[in-house]
Amino acid sequence: MNLHCRDKILDLCVPRIMGIVNVTPDSFSDGGNLPDARAAIAHALRLLDEGAEVIDIGGESTRPGAQPVSVDEELSRVVPVIEALRGCSAVLSVDTRHLGVMRASIEAGADMINDVEALAAPGALELAANTGVAVCLMHMQGQPDIMQQHPVYGDVVDEVEQFLRSKVALAEQAGIASESIVIDPGFGFGKSLAHNLQLLRHLGRLKLIGKPLLAGMSRKSMLGQVTGRPVAEREYAGLAAHLYALRQGASLFRVHDVAAMRDAILVWQAIGESE
């Protein structure tokens, strides 16, 4: 299954890694680690060397309890990084929910929009359709500032599946190419530990939607709740969770620790090839 990202094509018949570049002071695990564009660019190049084939650049934290930033501030954080990386072999993804940031990022060279609100902003669907970028449509219950206060579902797997099906249909109706759509169940976005584990256990159901599936659990609180580990010590737990997602059919993995995820995938593939 190929993902079309403007003039780039990413083969998702094999697992691929999306490396996280948060140019923010308040992201939950690495806020402030990349204080300016120069540091963010150097980090992105390091992730490419470690095996990332997608670089996801974000300028607004969407952690639980996060407060929004102005569009101008978000632009000042992400656009210089995208411009500097333009022309590299990797797919450049912008992690944003704001139309103005999407538009400026695409003009700067972004190949993909990764939106926690699944292109809900007026004009976002049309922008993606007209520019040919790939899109990642994610499920989130509520908004980042309140989403973890009291998430409630009847059947979390069914509700996430129906939401994503409806968003895929809207995207295709707007003219976004079918082969340019990725879906993300949104682990940790308006979901309790029980919801997250149930969703991971039955992740294979979302493959029936017929789109590549992104898994993003890197360093998240669900891992801390299971292991008791602080944010900086959740790499091994994340590898376990992502390998389970791989077994369930996920093909794109959004992680902080690219080298570790690459090695885990290589071992997984070697075991499969030896059978």
C-alpha cells in the first residue's frame, strides 16, 4: 500500500517510522528540548540518520491540559524547520490543526498534514485536496485542555472506527486522493488507560477501513500507568506497545526514539523472514 505525499511516495507495505520534532516549550515529554529552529533542524537530521522516513514537525503542544498558541507563534516555530529540510528524501509532515499553519507549511515544503482534529478546520479539506498533500486523520474526544478529565465511551473501538470511517468519507468527498489518507486512533487523546488498552487490543479492526494505520504511543501516560515509569524512561514500554500494533496491522509509527524503533522492526522482520 503506497502513501502519496505530493511528489513523494511512501511504501507502507513494510513498517515505516515517523520521527517526532516538537519545536515547543511545553510538549509532555520533550518540551523545551529544541528551543529554536537550529536545534530542531539538527534533531530532525539526526532522526533521519537513525532511520526515520517521515519527520513530523509540530509547533503547538496538544498534551492533556495544553493551552493553544497563536498562529503567528506556531508559524515562527515550524516554517523555518520545514524550509531547511525541504528537498530531503523524507516525507515532511506538519503537526497542526490550524488552517493558516497548514497553508504556510505546505508553501514551505510540507508533504503531509498530521491533524489531531482530522481536518475539522473550515477550508482544511479543500486545501489538502488542492495541494495533493497526504493527510493523517486522527480521533480525539474533546479538546486538549480538557480531553482527559472524564472520557466516556459505550464501545471505544466501535466509536473510533465509525468516527474514522466518517472522516475518510468526508476527505474523499472533498477530493483528497484515497491513496493520500492515513488514519490514527489517537491513543491518549480523550481516552483512559482502559480505553487505550482496549483500542490497542482490537486495533486490527481499524484495518478494515482500508487505509494505512498510524500508531503513536511514544512516551505516553498510558505506558507510565502500566509501568510506573516517568516520561523519560518509557522507551522499552513504547517498543512493546508499537510492536503489538505492528502485529495488528499498523504500518507507520510515530516515535521519539527512532533508532530503538528501527532496531525492533528489523528484528521483527528478520524473525518473520526466517519462518
